[in-house]
Amino acid sequence: MRAGLYAVAAVNPSQAAATIALPKMGWRAHTALAVPLAAQQVGLQMMGAVDVAMLGHYSADALAGAGVANSLVFTITCVGMGVMMGLDSIAPKAIGEGDTMTAHRGLFGATRLALWVGLGCMLAVIASPHLLSLTNVDAGVAREARVFVYARAIGVVPFLLSVALRCYLAAFSRTRALLIATVAGNVVNLGLDYLLIYGIDAIGLPPLGVLGAAIATSSVQIVTLLVYIGAARKLLATAKDRVLATTADVRAVAAYGIPIGLQMLAEVGVFALAGVLAANISGVAAGAHNVAITLASFSFSAAVGIGAATSTQVGYAFGARNMPGMRRAGGIGLTLGGALMATCALIFVITPEPLIALFTNDTAVRAATIPLMRIAAIFQLSDGAQAIAGGALRGMGDTRATFVANVIGHYGVGLGVALTLAFGFDLGVAGLWWGLSAGLTVTALVLCRRFFHMTRRQDN
């Protein structure tokens, strides 16, 4: 464990920044950073779950339309989100080197990139409902999906800007704003969902259904951005000189971030494809898949938060040329994630029925979801390990490995296993989930081996 605090100032005296004390590395510091980042990720997942629950009590078309629309929006925006996460490979390393000005410039480079990438993603989101005309989606569901997509499009750029600011604040271990925005966002989202989805006759507000849910989500994204900006301005005030991003800063974020965006697209794509295949099996299979994925996403979101903390801690050590510290930070992250995911696996095995009942009253769907929860319990450790090992490699700037590993794991192995078991051996949706489990396991093994090999090699 590295002792003492990092007292970080710009290396170049002409760009000197006020001294900023950063947390110690090691178990306590890693956990202190991981908990709020994990809570933030789970909070984002919670907002989506509230939307689903409230729309489910509004109408079947609204629920189905929002589900389709969310898939379209997230598949597109996850690429932009990954590009913004390139800052995870720049800011912590710069801070570990004692060069806070590079971290500041990285933020401005990422925000410039977010505007351009966000505009492209927003246009793609607006155009995405045209894909529904190529499918057999019910006309009522397609209409609701289009309304939801158009209202969500206005939140795309604020969301990507928020991701860049999250990376920046996490690099300086400033997590208070993240927690405030998460808690406030969930409260506001709950209130707005209730008011806008169902309406209030007393004040003449008509029920808006999916439009109300989408407005609530986009509003929260804008408010979250404002909270993050306020926190970032306090950090930027420590810079003695004016911070200006160069074209090189923008390119650096893009160079690290594009592979992350492609990796996220690959992972999201295989799960989305599994959803389509489940729908082709039966309506019950599709419902079971959606419920199980929703529940498994909560544990995965927490693992993503631990992965972000691990990326930061590894980045500190990488910037300080502390290779044993890098390996230790990665090991701590994987241990924390393993403990979390093992606990979630136990919950999935012991109490699947109460969890499933939160999302559906259909007895057939409930029965079909229970086996999937048991399979989810088995791949919890793999799911957490691949998210955290990917974060550790991101802290080293090795972002291409996560993309390659996901392609090998999910498409080279997982998809083939899924198709063979689901249709060749007639295991149905359970076969699809065994394939997902195989893909996650291979991905986790490849990424963990890559991280420990890289740190061992650089230590020699």
C-alpha cells in the first residue's frame, strides 16, 4: 500500500495549480471511492426500473413501447458514453504523475468531443424509430416508442457531458456531487413520473404516458449535468492558469474512448440480440428474459461502479510508475467486486420469487424467470470480473483489449453456445442464457489474464 497523501501540482511551474490532496491508495481509499461510484450506477438503474414499474400500471402498449425505445436509445448512446470514458485513461494517470493541468485539459477536450459525438448520437436516436418499420412491432407499441424516443433525444448531449464530468470528478475522488445528483435525480424522477405519466385532474394536467416518462428522464439528465458542472468548477478554480483544450487533447480522449465505445456496443448488442431471439421463442420467454435482465443489471451496475474506481486507482499508480501498486489496485477491485457479486448470486438463488414479483404478476413469466435467475447467479462472478478487469486496463490506457475480449467472448464463443443450446438442443431461453454466461466467462478470463500479465511484464 502506498503511504501518505498524493500532493499533486502541475509539473510545469508556468501551469502550476494549487495543491490538491488526493486519497491514499489501498483498501480503504479504494472502497471509499468504489461505494459512491457503485451507488451512482445503481441509482441510474433504479430510475429506469421506476419508469418500467409506473408505465406497467399505465398501459401495456406504453410499457412495451418504452422498452423498445430504451433499447434503441441506449444502444446508440452507449457508444458515445464509451468515448467519453476515454478520460478515465487520461485524468488519473496525469494526477498520478503530478500533472493536474493535463487532467483539467482532458475534461475540456472530452466536453468538446461530447458536443460533436452527442449531436451525432442525438440525430441517430431521432432516426432510430424508422427501424421499427422493418419489424413486426405492433402499431400501437411503435407509436409509443416513437414518442418516447423523440422526448429522450433532448437528453443525449447532457448525458454525455455528464459522463465526461463523472470521469473527471472521480479522478480527483470528488464523489459527493455524484451521490447528491443520484439521490436527487431518483426523487425528482419518481415525482415527475407520477405527475406526468398519470396527470393531475385538479390542475388540468392530462396523463402523458410515455411522453411524461421520457420528459422526466431528460429533465433529470439536465439537472444532473448542472450539479456536476458546479462541482467541476470548484476543481477548475484550483488551476492557476486558464485551462484550454487543444486538438491533441480531444484526439487523446477519442483515441482511448473509441475502443471503449465499440466494446460497450458489442456487449449491449449481444444482450439485445438475446432479447430478440427470446421474443422469437415465445412471449413468455421474452418476458422472462426482460425481467431477469433487469434484475441482473442492478448487480452489474454496481460492478461497473467498482470498475470505475479501480480504473482511477490503477491510473494513479500507473502515472506514478508504481507497477506493484497497479497490480494491487486491480486485485483489490476484483476482490471487492467478487464479494459483491457472490452476495448477489446468493440472493438470486435464495429469494428469486419476491424479486421477480416486483416486475410481473404473470404466473407463466414468473415460472420461466426462476431458472434464468439461477443461471444469472452462476455468471455473477464472471460479469463482475470482466467489468472490473476492463476498468483496471482502462486505467492503464489499454482500452483496445476490452473490445477484443468482448468480441472473442460474446461473439466467438457465447453466441455460438447460445444458438446451439437454445435451438439445437431445444433449451429455449435458458439455452440463450447459458450462452451469455459462457461469453461473460471467457471475456472475464481474457481480461483478467491480460491485466495481470501486463502488470507483471511491466514490473520486470
